Amino acid sequence: MARPMLAAVFIKTGIDQVRRAPDLAPAAEPVTERLAGPLQLPQDPVLLVRLNGAAMAGAGVLFGLGRAPRLAAAVLAATAAPTAYVAHPFWTEKDRAVRSEVLGDFLKDVGLLGAALLAAVDTAGKPGVLWRAGRAGRDAKRLAGVAAREAAHAAEAGRKDLQLAAAKVG
């Protein structure tokens, strides 16, 4: 139940960004200008807002359905960060009441970002890939040690058998 509940906010926000991209682009332009060059993205703020929204909505759907949930949550986090920054610039507000309200909205988005980050690293009770790889390495090393000891014992037994056989013949 938790995944669809969290995903719903991201899906709605993503759809809103796609639909209202021309209205949202002027506020996003400072961020899109800074990110477009280093990430080799087009210099079109409307397109970048739409891409961010589409990625957010798509990842939200995947996350809500439990399909590739860790990857989807990572995409949600990556799209939520610029959204929170652009949508709620409390630091520009002069009026205390408005600033407080915008700060509250910003902190809600930061909380959603935190939830997405937690979901991105959650293994749902199953060991992650790194843990499994480390465990496989430790198991292989242990099995190699056991095999080496067994080979040494077999070689020693073979040597003794050869000595006995040589003593009987000679």
C-alpha cells in the first residue's frame, strides 16, 4: 500500500509538469540553463520541464506497480530535487507569512525526496546486489580452502597407499 500512496504524488506532479510546461518553464529556466550544458541536454526549458515531468510520472507509475522499484525511486528522487527547488523558492520571499507557507511546501517536497531516496536503497528484506556479490566471493574463497584441504588429504592418502604398495612389491 505504501508504494502506490507515495507514487500518487509523483504521478500527479509529473502530469502537471507535462501539461503546464510553458507556464512552469520561466521559473525553471535558471535551473535548466545550469544543467543543460553539463548534461548535454537541449537548451529548451519547456522541453526540459516536460521531460522531467514525464520521467517523474513514468517512474511514479513503475514505482506504484512495484516494477523496478529501486530504479524508479532513484528516478523519482532525481526529478523531485529540481522540482522542489524551482517550485518553492522560499528564499526569495520577502513577506514572512508567504515565506513560511512556501517553506512548508518546500519541506514537504524535501520529505518526498527523502522518501524516494529511502525507497531507492530499500531491498524489501532481500539482500542487495553488492551484499550478494560479497557473499558469493566469501563463499567461493571458503569453498576453495575446503577443496585445497581435501586435495591435500587425498594426496597424502595416495602417497601412503603408494608406499604400502611399494613395500609389498619390494
